[in-house]
Amino acid sequence: MAAALGFGGSNAPDKPNPPSAAHSAHHGPAHVLDEHRLTPASVSSLEVHGATNTRRSLLDHVFQPVVEDLAPGGTTLGQVLDRVALATKKLARFDIFKEEGFGVFLSEAPRTESAPPTDRTELDISIRVKEKSRLVFSAGTDFGNAEGSAYTNAVARNIFGGAETLSVNASTGTRTRSAYNATFSTPINGNPDLRLAVEALRSETQKPWASHDEQLTGGNLRLAWLSENDDSHTLSYSSVWRQLTGLSATASPTVRADAGDSLKSSVTHTFTRDRRDNPMLPQSGYLLRTVSELAGWGLLQGDVSFAKTEVEASGALPVALPGRTAKSGISVGAGLRLGVLYPLPSGFALTGPAQPSRINDRFQLGGPLGVRGFKLGGLGPHDGADSVGGDVFAAGSVNALLPLPRVGADSPLRLQLFANTGRLVALNRKSPKGNESREGLAMGSATVFRGVTSAINELTNGPPSLAAGVGLVYAHPVARFELNFSLPLVLRRGEEGRKGLQVGVGISFL
Amino acid sequence: MLVSPSCSVSWRFGIPRPLQQLFDYFPLRALDPNALPERSQCLTSSDLPTLYVFSTESDARLGLPSFNPGCLKWQTLLRLSSLPFRILPSTNHASPTGALPFLLPPRTTSTSTSSPPPVPASQLLAYAQQHSPSTKDNSNKIDLDPDLGPRAQAYLSLVTLSLRNAWLCALYLDPSHADLLARLYARPASSSRAVQAALLAQLRAAAAEQIVTSTGGMVVTTSAAAGGVDEESVYREAREAMEALAGMVGESGTGWVFGEARPGVFDAGLFSYTHLMMEFMGEGLGRMVSESGKGELARHRGRMLEAAWPGWDGKRPTE
């Protein structure tokens, strides 16, 4: 083991199977190691080169398990290599080192004359990294959900040497008149999979489906972590001043009644399990996401008080052609989304008067990547031309993706056949019109419960609004583009279906 | 969504006939419309026209005077006309003109698909005259467009400049009314202290700017207090204006401005300031009103209250 050997290369976390020590041992110069994996070995020294701006304590955290002698009978060479691989992968996830800059070099430590002879190999480990530039300015165009935007962005990386990041962003887009935010994010306890972030934001967004603009000013505190099996969790507290303003001349009475200020103070938990093979063009695997929000209740205060939860599940299955072993590129998929908003009394009370929801808290449904064949916000209650949203919704879709002839299964282009359906219902008291017994807006808790139950029952009252069509899907790494021809089959009067062509760009889709 | 409207228009016009025929078949089924949300049903389904003003929920339920002079003027005029209406508390964001008040006519049909456009303040009286149940009866008719002579114009500017500036100065810039300002304008908007503080700062800055621009910069001081407004000269002008107005009201034989037989637009405008000053600023501007012209303005206010809110004891419900 006198020869120094290196196994360098990428340890980026986004690679599906980063080469582990055991894996790389099967080929390349490291195959010698295979026989020696069980050789007792321990770490004599560990050096990290190139991390000039990174705090010692952060590196200590990461490499602690490598140096620590945990196994009772001493460690083997295989164990040491595994631990080094684990530590470098962890280091890569901080996003402060260049992907291609990683190199790990092992050499046998020179034995001191006086030391007693032993069959244990003492290793000197040298790890080379290249830090990414600490200050990055960028500008460009971006595709978010249902909108395109231009942005300028400044990122300061590794500010205090502990992989802290400050990101300042300004953008303007097709719907966002202006948006500014600043986010400071730091790993906790030297763990790249546990991050705390503080964000301040201000934005003004057009909501053309309901004839108004919404201005947001606020901030949030987020704790995000990856669980052992790669599920992502985010727990956040946010406090946002929302101002519903800039109403168009034709704004409906519902929108006028909701214009003005409100503060939402809420706690949100988001869970995502993404097991899809390709997030923009899933051909196999599934996605599970839940969003649960509690606003205004208890200590949270603020002007709105509700519990809101949303569940999304989608999956795809590849379809093999009989008699062919090669990937056919054909797949079938399905998706389901459900959501409920439940108005709560403010303070710590569980029963008591609760305010019905406002337009900026209610769900909107429909659009070229949601329930296709409907305009954005095209489903659900409408006041005149305004989509005023609902408190309960269910939406589902089925689709088949077929590769185009001559382009082939490996291209990101697919022919899509789809049918999707949705139902968006608002909570209300269903009192006969002209009944002026209601004193003010607030509803008692029994009324709220009856209202929510009847809204949920209303979901299945009659066939859901439905559209079907055919189109092209192009999966760009940044966003998914769809051009569909669709026709609404069933809808409620007031709902805005879209006959003919519809273009969709976005990162999440049903 | 990136469906550009221009794109959809050109497609519409270019639709070939067979495709149009296909489109006409869809949707295959159109079901009953979705019901509107509770908040919307509760706030917008009244059979009466709704005047959106600055008010509190409890005041609005009783139809009590708005605490905003601009809103109170039109609310008073509507009450003097025989149009039945209700009021709802609202904010400037809701108004088609950017300022309250405005009126929403009742929905024409029971379905939620259409609603008549909002009526801005300037067209309120025309609306009232068209829709009053007693249009034939001219006794309640208010002169819509009182073609004010030069003398009347001069008196009007005393109300719209001097009294208004004094009201703005006292309510927004005088620290002794800070709590009143917060109670009237900030707390109804949001329960959050931070939002209230931000709104108050915006309101104060806007008020100071309005006073300075309306007087052409005549009342600016170098002191940083009161937003750079010379309060003393604002109040002095207000006192002079009140004396002049009181004299004019006193000369009128009928008790209404310019000797009219019934209260009109000018009376309502004057009342909107004198009433609010007396109700909310008893010690400062309120005393100034009651002292001017040996109580002439206070008596005018009393007559207006009696005409527009007969039977109201002047007390507001405590929230």
C-alpha cells in the first residue's frame, strides 16, 4: 500500500449514483483495493486543501466521522474509504465547492522508527477542493409557474465561512410587476441537509383572473431538511402584509369587497417525496406532496385565521412494447390534487365566530398546466368575469405520453393525450336570499362545520367539470412547455373553458 | 399563463368554419353556476344599493355618519334624497376612482354572472334621482348641478381648502389626535401593529403633502414637526373661514346656505366638516366651530343632523 492512489471526480449530490468507494473499487486503478478492503486501517492524518475561506469548525463537523474510531476492533480500509466518500458527498452538498474540483488522495503514513510493528495501515488522507466564487451576479430570464420573468440576482456564498448564503433578487415578469427578495440561509450544525433561512420580500403581482393586483410585503423563517430517504420537509413561519389594490374598472363586487389590507401570519409545513425519473417529463415513479398551513390561530394572530391543507399525488408508468426490450418511451400517468380551507376562530378558541375566507386565501383552479382546457383560474365560482376562488377543490388528470416518430424515445419531446377534471367549490351558508338574520360576517363553529361538509359533498354533486385534448410536451431542464389542443366537455356556467390551442409553461403540472 | 391575449384574438378571427362548427358542440354539458363564497354573498348580495365609505362595521349596520368628510358629504346627500341604501366599511383600494365613496347598485339578477358597474361619487346624485322611489315628487330633489356664482365659489373654497386643511392638520399631524387617527383609519385596516404603523406613516405623509400643495406652499415651516406644515397659520385661516361661512349662513333666511329652501350640496359639504370637528375634536376645532358666528355653524350642523339623521342621539355603539 505504498503507492498513493487517488479517486477524484464528481461527488455532486444531484448525480443519481455518486461513485462510492466500494463501487469505484471495481474498475480503474483502485481495483487493487478490492482485496484490501478488510485490511485493518486507520487515519493518521487528514488534510483539506483549497478551502481557504471555509471555517475550520465546518470542516471538523464534516470529517469528524472519518477520524473517529468507532468500530470496536478498529476500522478496516473499506470502512475508512466509505466514510471519506460520505464526508466528501456531504461537503459537496453545501454548494460552496466546485463540482469538478474534488480530489481525494490516500497514502500510507510514514512509520516512525520507534513505533511497534503492526499490520494496521496508517493512512494520510488529503482532500483537494476548489471553492466556488464567493460573489456571483447574474441576470437572465426565468420560467416559473405560469409566467415568464426577467431577473437580476446577486449571491454571496460562504459569507462567514460556514456555507452561509445571502441571495438578493429583483425580477419583473409577465404577471409580476416587480419582486424583490433577500434570503439569508445557513446550514445548522454543519449539516448541509438541515438549513435555516430568513427571507424578506416585497412584490406586486397582477391577478388578471380576478381584476386586481396584489402587493406583498413580509418575511419568513424557514427550516428545511432532507430525511434519510431523501424526502424533503420545510417548516416555515411567515408574516405577510397583503394589499389587494389596483382594481380594474370592471372588477366584480366580490373583489371590491375584499380590496384593502390584511396580514397573514402562518405556519406552513411542506412535505415532498419526489421519486420521478425526470421531474419535467416523468416516465416512471411518483410524486407526493402535502402542504399544511395554519394561519391566525393561537399565538399567530393576524387578520385571517384558517387551516388549509393541500395534497398532491402523481405517478407515471412506462409502457413496454411487446417483443421489444428497448425503452419504448411510452408512458401513462395520472395525477390527483385535493385541498380544503377551514376557517378558524381567532385566538386560542376552538369554537366561536370565524371569518369566512378572502379571495387571496382561497384556492384557484384551472390553467394550461393544471386542469388543461380551462383558463387560468377558469374553474370554480365566478363573479362576472372574475374568478373568485373556492374553499374546497379536487382535480385529477390522466395522460399518455408517446414519443414522436423519427425523434425517438430519448428526446425530450412527446405527444400527449390527456383528460383532466376539476371541481372548485366555495363555502357558504346557503341561507335563502333576503334572509337578513345574519349579523355581520362571522360564522359560528357549527355553521363553519356544516358549510365545509356541504362544500365537500358538493364536489361530487353532478359530473365534475371536464376537458380533454391532445398536444405536444417539450421538457426543457428549466421548465416544461406544452402546446395543447383541448375542448371542454363539461363545465359550470360562469367557468371559463378554453376551446382550441393553449400554451403552458411551468415547473409543476398535474 | 403565457397565453398572450393578442394570440387568442388572432386565432379567434382566423378560425376555419369546420373548426368553428366543432367548437359550437362544446361544452357538451353546461351545469348550474357555482355559488359565490360566503364573504361575497354576505357583503354583495343586498337588494339595496351599497355605498362604500370609511366606517366601522357597527356604525355601518346602523347607517351612522361616516367619519371621513368626503364620504360623509355624499352619504348625507344620499340620505337627503329619498333613495334607500345601505353602507359598508371599505378602503380607497376598492374604489374605481381611487377614493371613497362609491356606490354599487344591487345585482340585477339573482345569478352571479353579471353585476352593474360601480357609480363614482360624482354621479351619485344622478343615480339617486334616477332610482329614487319618489322621483315624481320633486320635494326631495336636490339641485344636481348648482351653477355656483363667483360668490358661492369663493365660499366653497373656504370649505374645500381652509376647513379641509384644518381637519387634515388636526387629525393627521396633531399628535394629540394620534389615537383617534389610529382608531379611525389604521385599526380597521389590520390588527397588526406593524401594518398599522406603516399605514399611519403613509397617511401622515400624504396629508402633509396635500396641505402644502393645496395652499401653494403658503403654510410651510422649516420645523420638522407636523410634516413641515405651519399649523398656526392653517388654524388661523380656518377660523377666518368659519367666521365668513357663519356670517353667510346667518344672512340666509331659511337656515340653509344661500337662502335655499332645502339643504343642498353646499350644506352637505359644510356639514361634513363641522359635524366631524364637533363630534371628534370637541376641544380644538370643535370649539372653533361652535364659537364661530355666535354658534351659527353649530346650529346649521344641528339642523343638518335633524334633516339627515332624524332621531339619532349622536351616540355611536362602542366596538
